[in-house]
Amino acid sequence: MRLFDLIIRFILTASFIILFNLLCQPYGLHIGFNMANLAIGTLIGFPGFALLFILALLFR
């Protein structure tokens, strides 16, 4: 995987976490903005996003 791909995935992951937190705040869902969640979303990709969503549902 090239460095450019990792940078794009990192930006998309950070954007997803911020957007998810803004949209789902009224419903009590929250994804922590920390290094573990950024690494999951960046390195795994779409399944990582699904995992973050499931974790947000479980720990609300």
C-alpha cells in the first residue's frame, strides 16, 4: 500500500468519525476520536467503518 493511499484513508476515516459524531449525537451514539479508532478505519477500510459503527451501538 502506498503512502498516498494511507493518507487518503486517514483523511476519510477522520472525516467519517467527525461526521458520524455530529449526525448521531442526538441519538446518543459516539465514536471516540482516538488513535485506535483512526488506525482501525485507516488500515482496515470499509470493514473498519462497520466495526466502528457496531462498537458505537454497543457502547452507547
